Amino acid sequence: MTETPSRFPWWILVGAAATALAYWPTLTSPFDFVDDGNLVYPVPPGTTLGGHTRVWWDNVVANVEHLGPFRPTLWAHWHLQANLFGADPLVWRAYRLLWCALAAGMLLWLLRELRIPAPAALFTTAAAMWNPYRSEIWTSLTLSEAVAMPYALFALVAARKGACAARPLWWDLAGTAAALVALGCKNTFAAIVPAQVALRLLSDDLGWRDAWKRNGFRALALAGTLVLPAAHFVYFKLNWHPGQYRPPGPSLAQFGRVLSALKGGMGLDFLGAGVALATVVAARGLPPTRECRAAAAAGGLLAVCGAAVYLPMDDVSGRYTMPAVWGLDVLLALLLAVLLKAPAGRMRAVAVVALCAGLVAVLSANVLRQEKIAARARMLWRVVHHLESTAPPGAGVMWVSGDATRGALNAEEGIHVQWHLAHRGRADVRIGLFGANEQPLERVELGPPPAAPLFRISGPGTPVANWEPERTVTEVYQFGRKRYDCHISRPSVVRSPRN
């Protein structure tokens, strides 16, 4: 490791900006159909400050009553952005690009405070922020992990600064506030608190016993933020009702899914060979324990606690790897720092080349994924525009969902089409969700499906009896090698209501 230099680390600003520029292509993308359908539209003009506050709080309460999560600071971000930016996707995406740079800067700052050399920190941050499995938090505009990321990482930075500062009070207050904001975005960020406590406790110039004597009480005080998620958990358990989340509980199957997700979140498909070679080289020259213990402790606690909070669930996604995967990022940075200090040789050179090649592959996969997501959004917006302009008042729509991995539409997209239509003045158009067998699907977000829909919207497939094709919406991407298709049909005969 290297000592933190005294001059301002301009490489953090440059690295943060350069990392975020990988998402420049998103500036041309429209709103998506993940969370944007009900979050990017402002309240009516002329609403008073009290009215804004009521709308914000009503959304927070409704989120608890309908689904269970208590996310006041997340809803504050959504509400403020919607009313500052309006329904302008370019402004939203420009802001998201800046927020991505801020998150990258916070990760770089944390790694610097953990005595990680600049080259290792820059590589680790680029690999983390460009990872295509995690990139959904930046290609979408409203996912909670992206909103919380700068706050959560700053809470860790403040803990580290507090452990080493002569007057740590302001760092402790700032770190506590940042942790509370992150917890108000998503309760799973409680997983950062053990690492925050460890970083506040440990100091490079003190042994364990002396560190406890000097920092122990203040470090444990940071854990007071856990009162918020603990209180929410108790309330949730005492007031659960059908429709809210109800995780089934920890299982070995979910443990396997979490491990697989973390593998994807670290991009080992691209970086695995380089990481393996770096591990072999680094094993020959491990640094003294005290020199790397803060990074090792923070990385290990983030990885273990971050994985544990998702064990009660029965599903994973790229964003659910956070904050566990940040711990693995720290450990990767530590590995690279040791690699850079290893004696020059053929094995080290091969490891560096393999890592750089893997990073190029990560970036390429990320850009291709951005194009894919943008093409999907453009296709769905053409559907929205078609319904806006052609659907008669009160028209019902049969939205046929299926296997999205094969190009079919999914139920969530149908829900967000309904919300986009409603906010654009066509709340009279009613989307009904149906499975591939055309049996109705029940979702709390939408009312009962229409009895006699005037439109049938489905993904690729063969024509269906009693429905006449009206329009096929196609979006090609990857230089025309791949495509998305969506079929819009109208009934060819009068159809009887479907039970």
C-alpha cells in the first residue's frame, strides 16, 4: 500500500468523470419501462410546498401499505427530480450521468482512504461501474441502489476519516447522516453498518487494543442507525398483509443464487483469468497485516453482510448484489495493490495484460447492453404512441406476457405502459395482463382486465385465431444482427368475454 498524499487527488475527479462517460450513449435513450412509468412525471403546476409534501408522504405511506418497504429519502429524490426535470428524458439522463460520476468518485475516494494506489483504484472502479450485470442501476433512471450508492460509500469514507482524524466529530455526524439517507432508500443498506463500525474503529497507527480504547465507543455509536431498519422490520412483521413482500426465508438454493450473482457482479467471466493470475503473483508478496487490515475488514464485512441480507429472498438480480459486491471490489483493489508491489516478471506482466483485456471486454459488453436496453425502450414507446393515437376512449388492451429471455413481453412492461399512458392523458385506456395461455394475471398495480379488449399486444410469435394483425413494431440493434418485435392486433370477430 502507499501513504495518502497530501495534495488534492485530481485523479479522483478525472477518473470519476471518465468512468461515467461509458454511459454517454444513454443520453439518447427514452424513458424505460422498469420504474420510470410512475416516477418521472411532475405534480400539476401550481402545487404548493405543502401539497408537494403531502404527495411525497402519501407515496411513502402507500409504498409501505402496498408492498412493505419504507423508503422516505428515495421518494424524496424521485419527487424532487420529477418536479425539477419534468418528463424530459434528456435532462433525467444527464443528471443520472452526473450521479454516476459522483458514485464513481465516492468509490475512488474510499479506496484512496484505504491506501489503495491510484492505478489499482482506477481499474477497480472502472470494472465495478462498467460491469454489465450491475449496469441496470445506471441505464435505468430510478433504481434505489444508484440513488443510495454515493451516500453509502461516503458513510464508509467518513468512518475511515474519523478513525484517523484528530477531531472526528464532524466526520461521525456526516457519516451517520449519509448512512441514514442510504437506509431511507433501501433497508438492505443496513449491511454497510458493520463495515462502517470497523473502519471507524481501526487506525493504521494503533494495535487492536489501543484502537478499541481510543475509538471503540464512537465506532459502536455509528451502529445506532440500525434502529431504523430494526423498527421497520418489527412493524412489517406485525402488520403484514397479502400483497406485501413476504420473503420465504434463508435457503441453500438462495445461497447458491447469491454466489452466482456475485460472480456475475464481479465480472469474473471477463476478469477471471486475470484475477487468478494476479492471486498467484500476489500470494508471494502479501503486505504486513496492519497495512491492509482496514481494507480487508471492510471488504470482508461488506461481502458477508451484504450477501446475508438477501438470503431470506428467493430471487436475485444484478442490483441485489449491492452492497455485498462493493466488498468484493475492495478486496479486488487490495489484490491489485499487492500485485503492483510484486517484483516485475513475466507472470506479473501476463496478469496485467489479462486484467486489461478483461476490462476492455467488460466495457464492450456494457455498451452492447446499453444498446439492447435502449432498443427495447424505443419499441415499447412506439406501442405507447400507437395506443395514444388510435385507441378509442375506454379501449381495453390484452397485454400478453411470456418468457422475456426469448423476446416476449413481460407483465412489468405492461404495467408501466399503463402508467405512462395515464400520465400522458390516456388513463381511459385499460391494460389487462394475460399469460402466454391468454389467462388473466392478477397484479396489485392494475385493476381487473377488460372483458372485451380491442387490442392484443404480444411479442414475437405466430398469428392467433380471431385476431387480425394491425401493426408490427420492430427495433433492430447491434448493427441489425438482433431485433425486438411486438405485434399489435385487433379482433377479427366479436369475441365473448373471457373468464
